[in-house]
Amino acid sequence: MTIAAGQLDSTFAALADPTRRAIVARLARGDATVNELAEPFAMSLPGISKHLKVLERCGLISRTRNAQFRPCHLERAALDSAAGWIEENRRIWSERFDKLDQHLRDIQSQSDRKKGDDQHD
Amino acid sequence: MTDQTGPDELVYTRIFDAPRGLVFRCLIEPEHLTHFWGPAGVSTPLETIKVNPVPGGVFETVMVNDADGSSYPTRAVFIEVSEPERLVWTEPDSGMTTTSTLRELGGSRTEVRIHQTHVPEPFRSAEARAGFATSLDRFAAYLATVA
């Protein structure tokens, strides 16, 4: 709950595309140049560059400005916040359901006791 | 506890030892919600819960952290209320839609399936949805293995 879901929209939007997810997965193994990233895809360099711009804009990747081949670098923090949101959301529902389970037990045992009392009257 | 259906979707299921009608009331009545809506260490005071269980009606809560008192207001609007089997609400701020489906399992047990979609506006077209090859949470799990 520390992360507002709305702030993550651009990250989720960027990750909604399978090519961009593949690029991010590749960069999770280490920095790579645009040429290296384009290799596994049947896509032109400008096509890949467009995807990289989307990833760069939402802060998921960064590119060295000066180096000749401008290798792409995965910004883990941005990715972690997206993954963290998913985990957080899962945790909230899990704990909420634990409490609901207990609450259902409580109210059902109360109503059982009440029924028992009624029978004694 | 969890499974994945589609790509942009998160699904949680849990089986409760209680009849479906009662579980459904727990999901829409403030007197019940206050007992369980906040996760561990987080309370949802009764006076902060507003529920008007009709399409277009509000579903608002304020979750309060027991340790430091910080609060997390949430605001949703019901899209569908079909007692006792289905509730759908959407959070206008984030666009996230949550569908709760209650299924009778016999022996007074009920399965609750929470299905959430968090699809940012530009990606809500049919073509974009078809482009989702794997679910976001599966993707997160995958990244954890390669990182």
C-alpha cells in the first residue's frame, strides 16, 4: 500500500507489450546495445528504438549518453516497484482472506451457541 | 491460493467454511468488513466504510496502519451487484476493476475468486489485450529467476 497504483500506470503500460517485456527480460541478464537487443526479433532497428524510447520514458531503462554504442541498462528500482505492487496486492488479499476466514468462524460459532441456548429455553 | 488466467490479470481464490449467502454479506456490509478488510496490522474503522451495493453506488474504506496511524483511503464504484454470486467494482483513480465471484461447493463451503484487471487506458483495446503473452505476475516471477 506504500505505492499508489496510479503512479505505476506508465510502467504497466510499457510492460503490456510482449516485445518490451522480452527486452526487459534480456536486460535483466546484463546491459546490451540496440543491435544486440534487436537480434532475436524480426524487427528493424528503428522499431526496436521505438520500444526502447517507451521503456526509457517510464524509467525502466536508461542509456549512456556518451558511449559510442549507448548500451541499455535496466533500472531495477522501477521494475521492482511494479513487481512490488503485484506482490503487495497479493499479500493484501491473502491477509484479508485470513481475517475473513477467522471472522466467518467467529460469527458462525456465535450463532451456533445462540441456537444451542435457544434449545435449552 | 493463486492462479493466472490472462495476461493483465491477477486472480486470487480462497475457500471458506461458510455458506455463500453469509460470505456475500460479509463483502458488502460495513459491520462485517470492519473485521477483515485491512490486511495484517491494518484496521478499517467502521465509520470510514461506505457501501451502497447497487450499480453506480460507492464502496469506500479508509485503512489505518495500527503501528503509525497512516491511512489509505480507497474509493471504488460498483458496476454489478448480483447477490449472492457476483460483485464487480472499479477504482476510478487507478482504473483497476475487481470482480468477486462466489461459488457454492457443497457442505456449506464457498469459493471466492477475486479477479483484478489493471489495464492502463491505452491498452484496453482488443488487439492490445491479445498482445499480452504472459501475465504480469508471471512475468514478475520470471524476472525474479533471471535477475
